[in-house]
Amino acid sequence: MEKADALVLVYSMDRPDSFTRLQRYLDEIRESNHDAAIKGCDKPVVVVSNKTDLPNLTEPRFKDERGRNLRVDLHLESKYGRHWFHTSAKLGYNVEDPFYNVLEYLLTSAR
């Protein structure tokens, strides 16, 4: 992860444990990016939830410091400063957007 220019992390809606692992990766990235940010070279990271087409599955929920419910997108933005996309590879829904987001960041930061 340290040598990558950008990261796209994907978790599966039908495997809640994949989101738990993803949070560990985000913690590691945050630690390595802290050192990189001091040097002025923070890298883009986006989070993708896949299989949103499956019925009866819900996104993880979180509580803020006041005990209010937070959606996964707000949790990832507030805790990690990362963008979140929900996708369905099966239906082709929103699959390209995370990559366009990363590409746009890389192109604008190269200027």
C-alpha cells in the first residue's frame, strides 16, 4: 500500500467482516499517510461497497460522539476523510465512478 499512488478499497455488502477488515486497512493507511502528509504527498483513497443489488442487505451503521446514528458515508468521511461509493458489479451500477474520482485527483494533483 505504501508504494501505491492511489487506493480503491472494496468491501462486500453480503460479508460484514469485509468492512471490519477494511477499517483496519484504513487505520494503517491513515498512519502511513500521516507521515506522507508531513512530506506533502498524501494519496487518494476511496471506499467501495459492492453487491448493493442484493435484497435485504443494509450498510453498516455507526454512532457519532453524541450517540447519533451515522450512515457509512458520513462515518468514513468524518473518521478517515475518505469518499465512499456504493456499487453493483453485477448490474454495472456506479462501477466506474470510484476510478474516475481517483483519476481526477491524480490528474489535478500532478499540476
